[in-house]
Amino acid sequence: TSDKRIVAALPTIEYLLSQGAAVIACSHLGKPKGEYKPELSLAPVAKRLSELLGMEVIFASDVVGEDAAAKAAALKPGQIMLLENLRFRPEEEKNGENFYFKITSKSRRTISLVKYFSDGNIDEIVIPTSVAWEGGTYTVTAINGHKVFEDVYTDIIEIPASITSISADAFLGIKALKFINVDESNKAYSSENGVLYNKDKSILLCHPSSSSAVFNVPNSVVSIESNAFGIARDNNLKSLRIPASVIAIGENAFSACTGLKDISIDEQNNAYAMENGILYDKKKTTIIAVCPAYFMSNEFTIPKNVKAINNGAFKNWENLKTINVLPTVPPTLGEDSFSFTEDFTIIVPKAAYTKYKSANYWKDCANLKYAGMKAPVKKK
């Protein structure tokens, strides 16, 4: 068998390794049709790649199983691992079929959907209740993976009755999704007007891109989960009503709502407050989210009373350029409370400048200044 394809990949692999990357390589060979065939194993490929690189190539005996997961977790910068033949997995060629599953229990014959791929627009994705494999039938009980549908263009996702678990970030990065429909007999989840909830609608899990400018959170909802309105950029949603029943809002909950102008909080709500385009906790010491369309400029002022800013609070404000910070004690930030682009400027109190320069995440802003601070003189 020729090693031309291995040799062709060497420059890319060597560059990645030289830059300190931990490399996981994958490929396919022959047509095993979803079955393990020793003669089509990539173990000899790992050996040849090791000879060409002059270093060990760690080989995983599966693709998404325990061995691959354990070795991937232990992989260090500058190391490379090769997965077993992708075509040993039935999902690689089945269903047209863009579903990739992971076995969660062989004894109970259950599997989890971990990835879905598509090269074009899909009108509707229907998640199967079961998948035939190795002479048996495996029930699909979970959608558990990071960004399972990332970069997939689809209008509708149909969730069967068999699903009992869905990871919080499963729908992150999906494009154009408008409806999530759950089978009425599902005992763990429900949907209404395309919005995903837990069964009794006490938890709002995922609100796809809105076709309406206004959305009223149902009075049954107690919690709005992380990323609930943050799976994909949404310019359509302008106004949101949060009832008195809501007592918890997760991180990045509204991080994709770029057109949001107003969040209306029920007067009887004891957990949250809204003022001047800012969603706070009830004491107004933590900024939960902002409504970018409320503001007429690309500048924002953080009030003196603020002690913390949630993850993703400003993520939906795409043209924000300047933040004036009034608190003399740096508010606690999440890792992605702001997007520190090159032209993003933060102006802090002069007396507190040193504190901000050493505070977590604040110090990551290249343009952290105080009012009247002179720009450094560039050397000629």
C-alpha cells in the first residue's frame, strides 16, 4: 500500500507539533461497512507515520470509545495520536448519514448522539429512536456532546421519545434553527412553539433563532439555562418578558441576541431587575446581560454599584468599542464577559488603574487605560 497520503500530510503535522499542538489524526481505509476488520486496521499506518516523523505515534484502538477518550485526555503538547479506522464505525457510512454515536451501555444497548455533520442545508433533522449495529439494535437515549450540530444549517430538529439527556451546549453553533420539536410521549423533555423545555416547562433549555420580535417566557419557567438564547446569532428578537417565577438565569443566556432592545421583568420578580438597558440581579450589583439595541452608541458605562459581570453579558454587543468603568474595586469577571478585540478600550478610574492591571481578565485587555492617560510614544 502506498504511503503517499501519509507523506503529503507530514508538513502540516510537523508544523502543528513544532508549535506545541497536541495532534489527533484520523482517516479511513477500505470499505469495512461499519465492522471491525483486522486487515483494514490503521495500526500499520501509525507505525509508518512514527517512522516518518521519528517519534512515537500513539494509536487508539477505537474512534469514540473509552480507549480513544482516555488517550486523548492524556495527550500532551507535542504528541500525536492516530484514531482507528473511521469506517469501523457504522455512522461513518450509514444514514447518508451524518450521525455519529457513542455507545453508553453495551448491556442495555444504549447510545448517545455526539456529532452531526452536513455539507449543505438540511430542511429537517430527525434524530432516530434506534440504530442497528453489529446484529443488534441500540436505543438513542442522549444528545451529549460539545456543539453537536455546529455549523449545520437546518430549520427543524425532531427529538424522539427515547431521549432522556441533552448536554447544555449541544445546540451551540447551529445555523438557522427555528424549531425544536419533541415527541409528545418523551418523559424528560417538551417543546412549545419550537422552544425546548424540560417536561414540566419549569426550565427553558433552548430558544432557537426567533421568527418573532417578542418572546414571553412562560409563567411556569423557574430557570433559564446557560446558552438558552445563545446558540446562534439572532437579530430578530427585540423584546423579552421574564415572569416573577424565574429565579435563575445561566451564563451566556442571551449572548446571541444582537437585536435585543428590552427585557421586561415582572414587578413581583424577587431575583432580577432591569434598568437602562441592563439586566441585573435584584440588588443591582451583578450585570447579567445588556440589551445592545437599547443603546445609541458604541460606548457603555459600568455603574459604581456593580461588583460582578456574568459570562457573556456583553457578548451580544457586536459594535461595542469603549467601556467606562466607575467602580474603584474591579468587578469580578467571567472568562468571556467581554470580547477583547484590538480596538476595544476600557477606561477605569485613575486611582484604581493598578488594581485593574492585575485583576483577573481585566488585565487581558490590551487597551486598558484611565481618563487622561497619554498614549505611549512610539519609537522611530
